[in-house]
Amino acid sequence: MLVVSRRSNESILIRPDEGIDGETTLAELFAAGPIEIRFLGGNGRRVKMGINAPRQLSIWRQDSPDKNE
């Protein structure tokens, strides 16, 4: 499980891993199971999430363009 904290205007990107063939279907990507996002808690302006996803998917943090928000 990947655990990340996010604030307002920050996001998570979930996409096929770089080594995955572009012709792979959604059924093939999710054959090992669904994506699970579990909210683990929060404090103030942050929320902590745990993410379980099939190995064929890659998960990236994307920070807000303006870090001062």
C-alpha cells in the first residue's frame, strides 16, 4: 500500500505503468483487482490516504502549481 498525504489543490495520478503495452484493455489492467483508496485520517488541511492498485498501474503525486496555497 502506498500512503500519501494531500492538501487542497494537490492530486494523485493513476495511469498505466510505462512498460504496459498501449493496446492493453481495462479488463486486462484490472484482472488482478480494483484500485482501493482508503482514507487513513487527517489533521488540519491534510488528508492521509492509502492506495492499493494492480502492479500494471503507476501512482504519482502531483503537487499544486502554487506551493503557497
